[in-house]
Amino acid sequence: MSIIFPGRFTAKFDESFAVFIIGMRVNHLLQSSKWIPVAKAMPPMIAELKKFPEMGLLHLEQMIYWRGVATIQYWRSFDHLHAYAHMREGNHLPAWAEFNRKVGGNGAVGIRHESFLVERGNYECVYVNMPRFGFGATDHVPVSGRLESARQRIGKAE
């Protein structure tokens, strides 16, 4: 069970970073031979990234929704994310090649990914009565002083 931190917390991270959202959607439930291998491809990648933090993954959150799953990942930089995606000896490239070979344009399962570059000082977050979560799991600090409001946290206080 996760430790709940009573009160208000935010993330204090003084560098730029990247947010990467990747997910799959089951378009044809009965074509399980297409989507089950896709679903099984992500856990080895996550295990690899957790085992080697120098690859740049800061934290991730996983979620399940109707017909799909997604992972929100926080990366030290877009360059770290890109390097992992193209790393020949890693788990990603073989999984991507397998997806293209076995599923491709079949339509049984969809893949999506979205990348966001977040420049230093251009984010704000607050977590109230939550465990370490999302970007707040990187450098979790209590909300106080200049971090009291969303405008202050993002540096746009009047």
C-alpha cells in the first residue's frame, strides 16, 4: 500500500524534462491474438527502464481504461527518451518491429504516443492527500511560501 502524504505537495524540479504518454487501444476485442502480444510487450520495457535509471526515466504512472491501457512517463529529457526508443540492444525496437510485422495496418489494436517538452519553470502541479504520484514522485515537497498557488508555482504571480 502506498504512503499517503496528508496536506498539499508539489514537485520541485529545476530542469527541463519530457512527458511521454504511450498507450494501446483494443479495437477488435475478438482478435486477441493481435492485441494480447501488444499488451505483453510493455512490461519488459518498463522493467528495463526501472532497472537502468541512467536511461533517463524519472517516473511513470500506468492506467487502464475501457479498451485500453496507457502509461504516462516522465523523462529527464527528450534526448533520453529518443535514445531509448532507438536503442538496438533494448526491448523497444524488437517490440516495435514485431507490432509492425504482426499487426501493422490490421486495425485490431491501436498504438498511440504523445511527447511533450516541458521547459524549466513551465509546469506546476499539486497533490493533496496523495501518495507520491505523477511528476510529484520526482522531487516531492510541501506546498508553502512561494509555492502556495498555481500562479506562484508556475512563476506567473501578479
